[in-house]
Amino acid sequence: MRFRFRLPAAWTELQVLGPAAAKPWQLARTPDGTELAFKLTSADDVLTRHIEQTGRLRVMGEPRIGGPVRIAVPGHPLLGLASFSLP
């Protein structure tokens, strides 16, 4: 019998540029300096407050343009989804 082990997903931390709840689309900067627009499509209140307080957002894997991407905050399980686009 073979077992498949899943490696933990890598998270990318983004710097949010401005208040997260101010408008539907917000700007965020990736670690390499690229600016992307994002919209929280499904988010827990804990996630929204954390983004507002810290100016940080964690994305599962790399942020990609289009469909929903899983998002979370440090120390918490998956809390929501976001969509990304070019600013």
C-alpha cells in the first residue's frame, strides 16, 4: 500500500496598500514589488479585521489573475477567497 503525502502549501504574504474595507477592489504589493488589485470574494470577519489592522494578506501559493485564490492570516485556518487582477 502506498501513501501519498501532501506537502504543506506555500503561502505568499502581500502588503495591502490602503484600508481593506474601503472599496471592493484594493491594491496589494507582492514580495517582488508587483502591484495587483484584489477583491475579497468570501472572507471571514477575522480575516477582514486582520487585513485592516496589519496591512498584510496571505495567499495560498502565488497570487494569480482570475479565479478565486485561497487566503488566510497567520495562525488561522483558511478563512476566505480573493480574486486578483491587474490594477
